Amino acid sequence: MAKQTKNPSASCVTMTELVLPNDTNTLNKLMGGRLMHWMDIVSAIAAQKHSNRIVVTASADNISFRHPIELGDVVTLEAKVTRAFSSSMEVSVKVFAENIPSGTKSQSHSAFFTFVAVDQGGRPIDVPELIPETDEEKEMYDGALRRRQLRLVLAKRMDPADASELKSIFDVQA
Ligand SMILES: CC(C)(COP(=O)(O)OP(=O)(O)OC[C@H]1O[C@@H](n2cnc3c(N)ncnc32)[C@H](O)[C@@H]1OP(=O)(O)O)[C@@H](O)C(=O)NCCC(=O)NCCS
């Protein structure tokens, strides 16, 4: 039977948080762990919306903390599924920090999370295929296969020799 298909827009989620004293370190900056928690939640909701299933976090790609987010800032997190494989989905998360009194807003962080849809017993289960629509969604979709191979090689779940998409980056025999 043909797989159900869905567009990325069906999984779009926006979450807004206010950085309060309990979220910050002693320099009044948002703690990295709190931000990662919010990123995990918003991207899990996006994966649930795509799959209509329970999902578990399989991995989070490299998150760099280049720009601190300040106490009192409003943090907006935007997530959507970029590509679905068999049971796993790659989710893009973008984080924006806004200081309302000064009128500044900028993208502060971004990352890719991978979620796996599971049944009640925690066993992986197939998810709908994702059909990208916009140019940006098509670009994200194309890059997702390369990012998947890289994270599976790093997790020792794929032999580098089988990572055909990585040939242009690394000198591997595929
Ligand atoms: C994620 C998990 C369900 C995978 O189960 P598994 O028995 O290893 O299943 P498989 O090897 O068949 O892999 C299933 C899918 O997970 C993907 N996967 C497994 N490990 C991964 C990793 N480190 N990064 C990205 N994807 C991963 C596989 O590529 C596969 O995707 P596909 O079906 O789309 O091809 C299992 O490892 C698990 O339950 N981990 C704990 C999850 C968790 O507790 N998260 C935090 C709390 S939500």
C-alpha cells in the first residue's frame, strides 16, 4: 500500500517563552540546558504532528551557543519536519530572541533533531512520507539525507563505506 504523504506545513510549530530568573545563570543569561529542553519540546511536537504518533528523541545535532539570550528576552522557537525516512523524521528548529523594550529581534540558534515514531511498546513504526513544497523546504529535504548519513556514521549505526552522500565531503569508499 502506498505511504500517506504530508507537507512540511502540516508539522509547523511555534512556541514562545519569556526568559525568567529561574531560566538563567549567574550572569543573567539563558542556560543552555533550558534552551535545549525547549528545542526538544517544540521539535517533538512537530514530529508528532507529522506522524500522529508517540515520538522519542533519537539525536540532536551540534548546537552552538554563540549568542547569549538575556533575562527578560522573549524566545520564539519554530520547528518543522524537513524529511521523513522509515520511522525517523528530521526536524529543523530555529530560535529567535527578542528584546521588546529595545525593539531588537534576531535568530540566535538553530539545530536539527531526529525523532523516531514508536508504538505503545516503544518499537519503531513507519511514518508518512514528507513532500517539500517551497524552494527552502526542497533544499532542506535534499540536505537531510547527507545529514542523516553523517549522524548515523558518528553514532556508529552506519558503515562509512555505505554513506554514499558523504563521498563529496570525506574520502570514503562507497
Ligand atoms: C530511537 C530508538 C527508538 C531506535 O530504536 P532501534 O531499535 O535502535 O531501531 P532501529 O535501529 O530500527 O532504528 C529506527 C530508526 O531510528 C533511527 N536512529 C537510530 N539511532 C539514531 C541516531 N542516533 N540518530 C538518528 N537516527 C537514529 C534509525 O536510523 C532508524 O530510522 P529509519 O527507520 O527512518 O530508517 C531507540 O534507540 C530508543 O528508544 N532510544 C531511546 C530514545 C529516548 O529515550 N529518547 C529520549 C527520551 S524521548
